[in-house]
Amino acid sequence: MKQVARVLMVCVSLFVTSTQVVQGQVLTPVPEHPYVHELSAAPAVPVFHNVKYKDLDEMSPCAQPKLIVVRNPCADPCDACQPDCVAIQICVPTCGCELISCRKNGDRIRYDYGKYAIDVRIKKNHIEVDYQD
């Protein structure tokens, strides 16, 4: 444990010394990464519409929509044309940090925000989103 703490201290001290700006030094902008345009041209993940929402009355009052990517429940392993992942929309609280936990090979995902939580379950032909308070 002491060794980990020493390594962490060395990393922090290197970061602090490397990010200090000398007075009078002019900072130049870093050019964009050359692969940014290639990544933005990647095919979009399709939005899955067969989603069942449960306990909407337990949703956070200040919830904002968020797209998440989950496993496609209708994906056929023999059909290469079907996407492996799909996007769904959930509403998450704006306050608090999220803690994401995953069980059963990604078929059960929990977004925990302290007082509020969202359970996403991959079923046979649909996706179930269950809000908890």
C-alpha cells in the first residue's frame, strides 16, 4: 500500500510541475487530433423503440434526458446486418454523481444517483426501464 501511495505522489507531483505556467509564457493552442473527423463520420447507433418504462412517478423531478447504449435484445448472431448495440433514452437527475453497475453479462444495468436510481433490463424482445426513488 505504501508503494502505491508513493507512485501516486510521484504522478501527482509530475502533473503539477508539468502544468505550471511560467509568467509571461504565451500558450499556443493544440491542433485538433487528426482522427476526430473519422470518428464523427462513424455510423450512428440506431435508437431502439420497443422500450417499456415502469414507475414513471418515481422519476426525479429535475430529470434530464440522456441517451445510453445497451445490448440489442433482438440481435441475431447469424445476421451481420443487425447492430449489436442500440441506444435508448432514460431521464437522469441533474444533481449527484452516477454510479453504474452491471450484472448478468450486461443484461442488468443500474444507474444509481443516491436517492434516485434507474434499472435497465434487457428482456427477450424489449428493454425495460424501471425508475426507483
